[in-house]
Amino acid sequence: MLTSILETTTTTSLDMTTMAICTLVSLALGLAIAACYMYCSEKYSKSFVVTLAVLPILVQAVIMMVNGNLGTGVAIMGAFSLIRFRSAAGSAREIGAVFFAMTVGLATGMGYIGFAALITIIVALLYVVLSKSNFGGNNAGCKNLKVTIPENLNYSGMFDDLFEKFLSEVSIEKVKTTNLGSMFEVSYRIRFKDERSEKELIDEIRVRNGNLPVLCARVSSSTEEL
């Protein structure tokens, strides 16, 4: 299963049947990688998913053309580095998916069809299990709470009794002035004891801050960027 199907070909020529087999396997595994990414991601773009599907074929074609030539291989790696440098920074999930697809394309390009299929199954299963579990999810259940307070009120300890009643964790993340300094916007990182009490907490905060804006939102994933 881990033997290359290219071992029977010469270093200067490629059999069309062998190329067709490698290309079809690359396409199938690329589609599997794209489907896995869509299943594990809440948000994704069509262009990125299509790229994941065709990337193994492109890498496979490049590796077949290099065909053991070290100098050409180094030049190709330089081209890949330039593409990465010219691209906008992506999330850790996106970069991992790209390297996943490139690894599969490298394996099929060298003729290791069985290895490519095996590594696709193993990594895809691991990807799904870790993504759907709470592994590494230190922000699971956390939310950002932003409260606008008039400047004549002291925000320190103003909501402590409410936080003790509704929240299991709370910390002040940021305080800034708004509306030409006439108001404070206080940002908290919070975790509810019971998610169903969110509206009740917001209503009680509005009573104390004069019905000024209150925002409760999910924690952003900006730290995922590489």
C-alpha cells in the first residue's frame, strides 16, 4: 500500500495511465479535504474551498514535472514561498488545511497513492474529532459584554452583585471614553452560570446605566491568525 506506482516508470517519462490514476486520486482526496474543512468550519468562502479541492492536483502535477530534479524542486519551493508571502494572513485552520492539501498532493505526485489515502483518512478523522470537541477551547462559553455608562457614575463595583448572581467568571478587559468623553464604555469577559439568564442580566444592567447601549457577543477569534 505504501509502494509508489511510479517505480516502474523511467525518470524521464511518465505513463499516461499512471498520471490519470494519480490525478483522479488527487481530485478525490482534494474533495474529501474540502468537505472535511466545510464540516468543521462555521464560516468559509467558496473560493477557498474550491482551492482546497484542486490544490492536491496542482501540487501533484508540479512534483511529477520535477521528477527527481533537485534544482527544479528548490525553485518550485521558492515559488510557493512567494505565493505565501503575497497572500493575506489567514487563520491557523486555513493554513493547516492548505498544508494538508499540499501534503496529499506531494504524496500522489510521487506515486504513493495508498499513503496519500491513509494520511487523508487519519488527518481528516483527527481534524473532525478535535474540532468538534472542547480540546483547546479555553474560550468556550465565554462572551464579551460591553456596557455604556455615564461619566458621573463609578463603574467600579457598580454591577458586582449582578455579576455574582448571573456569572461564574468576569473580568474587565478594557475601559474607554466615548461621546466626547461624556460616557465610558466598559468591556468585560464573562461566562454565564446559565446561558438562559442573558436577557435578565442585560435588563438589570439597563436599569442601572440609564438604558444606555449594552452589547453581549461571542468572543472573537482574532488570536487564530498566523
